[in-house]
Amino acid sequence: MDDDRKLRGPRVLKVQDPFHDAQLLRDVAIINTRTIEALGALPPGGLPILPKRRPLPRLPETPMPIGRDDEESAMPKLPMQVAAVASLALAACATPGAATPTATQMQENVPVSSVRYTYPETPVLTSGELVPEGDPAIAAKMNYKPVDWPLRFEKHSFEPRCYDTLECQVVYDGFAFGRDKPTKSSASYGDDYLKGWNGSYGAVPNFVSPAKVTWRSKDGTLHEAEIDIGAIFKDELVHHFVPREEAADLPNGKNESVPSILLEVNDRTIRVYMKASIPTKHLQDPGNRYSTSRRDLVLVKTYTY
């Protein structure tokens, strides 16, 4: 009997697993959300189709001189899992307790020139090269319309980061972020230490319980606080710097991009940001046909302890 079973191979179960299917659908939804966050929504009609070009002839390889190391190949290459753990190690964070909350820039408010991230790092281009149009037939089927205004969101991604702490932990939607070891100062990463920051956890429905933050500032003081994300964003408005006339038309007039809500714990200060993908009518980096949207980091709330 055993020999016959080996010859036939393993049996394939014909019973469908609904839980496995649901997990696959959620994984695909998360991948789609992160792709839109990183690259922005597709332009009307999809990406423009470029004509195929004949590949250039392959150049002969130049051998590496003997005795000289290739600097790039000599650098250690960490696997993706290690990189993910490293990014989580930088995370962790904050919320208000006996803090002094200070409201900052809201959607399309007048910029506060003295506070970074309450104004765009680079100007929002409202003229110049237009975003390339795709296939008109596809655009017609997708029913592109002026986007609903003001922009609102129904779910969000989340991620905290901790700097200049002796230990730091943030719990949000039942998920714990952080570490029990000291974190580096933000100054050690340079002025753009928040560059490239996006929410890694989500999409979270609006809204869950407040984020619970426990951390020890660099002077050794222990802090406990709760940041009520639902109260901060109770109007469910997307915070951004794109004027209405520059917002691109979208299918059915809906911006389906999920914004990131980001929480920074920095010594005795907690800051709450939003980053959202807003498709634009003009290329935001002239000559770069992929610069079809803005993803500005916007400071929403600050707490000092």
C-alpha cells in the first residue's frame, strides 16, 4: 500500500479552505496598498505604452584588475528579513499623557515657515509638463472624473519610530512595536532622517483604540501616554499640500490610496504625521514620467513632555 501511494504521489485536497483564501486576498490587498503608496495611482488610461526599441549590442566585459577588490561586492548584503527587522528596530513610539498638545498644519492651511513639514519640501508644480495620457478607450471605461473634494480616507496604515530613547514601545490595534534597547538620536541620521518613511502596518479601519506609548527619555525618565489617532483625525480629512485645481481626475472621482499615519517619539517629544499619495495633473519632477503624484510628509500634531 505504501509503495502504491508513493507512485501515485501526494493526494491533493479538493476541499477549499476559506481561511486560506481570505488570507491570500488580504495579502494581495496589502501589496496593492503599498504599491500605490510607493508609486502613486495609475494615470488616466494606465501607464503610457512606449514603443519597443532594439537592444544595444552587449559590450565586452572588462576584467577586474588583479589585486583590486570590488567595493560594492565587498559590502555585506543583508537579507530582506534582516532589513525588515532593522526597520522595526527603528520603530516604536509615542502618545500624549500629561503632555502639552500643539496643533499644527491641517489640509491646505497657511504654511508655518518656522516648522518643518508644515509646508512642502519642494513646491507643488501646477504648470509645465502634463502627466502622459494612456489609452483613451481604457480611460473611458474607468469613468475618470474630478476627484471628490475635500479628500477623505476610511482606513490607514501605521508605523511608529523612536529616537533618542533608552527604551520605547508602542501598541496600536493590538500590535506591539518597539525595543527595550537605546535608540540613536535623530541628529545621527542627518536632517532628512524621516525621508522615505511609510506605514508598514495596515490597512487599519478608522478608527481603533488609541496608541499606547511607553518609553524612557534619554535622561532616564519613564513616560506613559496614549495618542488618540481617532480624535486627531476625527474629520477623516487627508492632510496634504496639493491644491484642488492640481488634483488629477480619478476613476469615479475616488482617491482609493490609503494614507500613512506615522508616529515619532523623539526624547520628550511625540509628533504625529500623515503621508498620502495625491495624483497630480502635472509631472512633479520635470522629465520623470513616473512623478505623477505627491507624497508629502505633513506634521499634524505635536506633544511635548
